[in-house]
Amino acid sequence: MAPQPSDLAFVPFVSVDHMMGLIHHIGIETLLCDLADAIEADFKRWDLFDKTPRVASHSDVGVIELMPTSDGELYGFKYVNGHPKNTKEGLQTVTAFGLLADVESGYPKLLSEMTLLTALRTAATSAMAARHLAPKGAKSMAMIGNGAQAEFQCLAFKAICGIDEVRLFDVDPAATAKCAANLAGQGLKVVSCSSGEESMEGAQIITTCTADKQYATILTDNMVGSGVHINAIGGDCPGKTELHRDILMRSKIFVEYPPQTRIEGEIQQLEPDHPVTELWQVITGQTVGRRNDKEITLFDSVGFAIEDFSALRYVLSAIQGTPFSTQLDMLADPDDPRDLFGMLQRSSQ
Ligand SMILES: NC(=O)c1ccc[n+]([C@@H]2O[C@H](COP(=O)([O-])OP(=O)(O)OC[C@H]3O[C@@H](n4cnc5c(N)ncnc54)[C@H](O)[C@@H]3O)[C@@H](O)[C@H]2O)c1
């Protein structure tokens, strides 16, 4: 009989079904708060991590990216795509999966779906940043772009920042209707708006989360009053931005990792040496965030590998003792490590 694989050959795998089970088990708002804390804790250890702009493969219709990092003990990467035209074909704009590995042995420790996890970690990161940057006591948020990410953003800002009203706008009214229906009964006042301007009335936080492979102008300069916090999510690729350049010139800009954001973020529209503040430095108290209640703060979010690493590590810990993973026979692991071929031969007997 062929030898059975060792325990190390089996890697816990979190499927989409398991991830949904885990989210319901923990509760989405608790999970968003936990993730925000986990990401914030890792931003406090910023220096420890390997950092590189993500590796992007562009086509005319989208991008496929790899996002690696390591803290010296664990290594993680995410595979993620961005294809704005996909929804018209019944497909998701963004899908993802990711892996965590043990740096000591190089053996994987977790393989997970990350489409849902990306929505959660993006929302948790946005709200964590706003916790540091948004005007104190902010209660109302404009949510522009009501696609796959939108509800996650709204719930994260409720749970983490205390937002109690969201003002929805999308060029496609069906997306707004979907988002409003999904948010009903979640403890938020939901206002569906028919223009971007209307969505911003009375809002202290403006989230832009649209998908379009072009230099779009979701916000023009005259739409943005003083003192607001802008959470710009959708501009995350070369040639794909959401804000008019004049808004950037009036804002104090916060970024995740400048070498990546200068390629992908709203600031690709600015000179390469335009001053920006790294979010981790605000979190560690090395620099100030918002300086006064008139300032426009802008989180120019593109999504950085450390956020995915934090999310995967959180999931690895959260699945322990739960039914929300299966063991995947993923690694060839012969009894004699040099006898890979022998293992193959014996498997036919
Ligand atoms: N920063 C990050 O970390 C991060 C993470 C994940 C996704 N994203 C980006 O966030 C964006 C949204 O992702 P998604 O999965 O929700 O996409 P989606 O395609 O599901 O939704 C996008 C929505 O934007 C709307 N839209 C397009 N142009 C608009 C406009 N001019 N005004 C108002 N609405 C408009 C569309 O109708 C659609 O409903 C994408 O661009 C994606 O690449 C960023």
C-alpha cells in the first residue's frame, strides 16, 4: 500500500462557503472591528515587513496582481484581479485568493478564498484610517459606487467609526437599489441619492468606490467642502483614478506604501515628489494626522499586501477549533524527502 502523506502535506483550506460560515459565526461587524485592529497592529510593526509594490500584469480590460509580504515568521501573498467590465458579463470586478506560509520551513499554513476577505479587509482598512483622520463625531457618509464593496464599507464605518447615516449614489440606480435593500435593518439610516452632489449633502466622510478603467472624475473640486475626510478606494491602477487633481492639491494626502501608491493611486496625477504622509506613521504617533477641522484629509487607498497578510493571519487563528476549513492534500511530502520519484512509483502499486 502506498504510504499516506504526513500531516505537513495537508494545508487548511478556507472555501467561499467556509468564509461565509466564519463571517456569520463571528458576526460581520465584530469581524470588521477585529480586522481593523489586526491591520492596525501590523501597521505598528511596519519596519519588520518586506515591502514591494505589487506585481501587476495589465491588459486592455483589466489587471492581475500578486501581493507578497513577510514579517520574517510568516510569508503571505494574494492573487487578485480588477476587471471593471466584468459585471456586464455577470462576473465579479474583483476576485482573490491567498496563501500564508511558514518562513522557517517554507511550507504553506493556509490557503484561503479572498474575494470576501478582500472586501472585508478593504473596508476595515478604510474605517481604521478614518478613525485616525476623519473629523471627530462624523455621523454621515456619502457612499459613491454601490457595487460589490459598498455594503462592507458602510458596515465598517458604522462599526468602527460610529457612522449612523449612509448616502448612496451610483450611476446605475439598480446598484443603489441593491445596496439599499442589503443595508435595510442593519442599523443605518440609508438615503438613496440621484446625484453625487446630493449624496454629499451634510456628509463628513466621502467614500468613492467606483470601477472604471479610466481617469474618471467622480468628485470635482467644487463638490468638496472644507473639513471632510475622503476615502478614495476605486483609483487603484495606472490610468484609473476617481478624483479631480484640484481636490488633491487642497487635501492632506495619506497613503499606505508610497512606492506603490505613486504608481496606482490618485497621486499618480501629481508630481512624483508631491508630499504625502504614510498612514503607519500617524498610527504610531510619529506624525500628526488631521491638523484642524477645516482641513480636507484624503486616504488615497490602493490596498497593500500587509492588509492581506493581517487578514489571512486573522483567519488562520479564527478557524482553529471550528468546522470552517478542510484539509487540502496540497504538498507532495515523501517519507524520505529525497525520494519524490519513489513516492510517485509506489502510488501506482
Ligand atoms: N483600495 C483597495 O484596497 C481596493 C480593494 C478592492 C477593490 N478596490 C476597487 O474598488 C472599486 C470598486 O470595487 P467593486 O468590487 O465594488 O466594483 P463593482 O464593479 O462591483 O462596483 C463598482 C460600482 O461603481 C459604479 N460606478 C462606475 N462609474 C461610476 C461613476 N462615475 N459614478 C458613480 N458610480 C459609478 C458602477 O455602476 C458599479 O456599481 C474597484 O475599482 C476596485 O478595483 C479597491
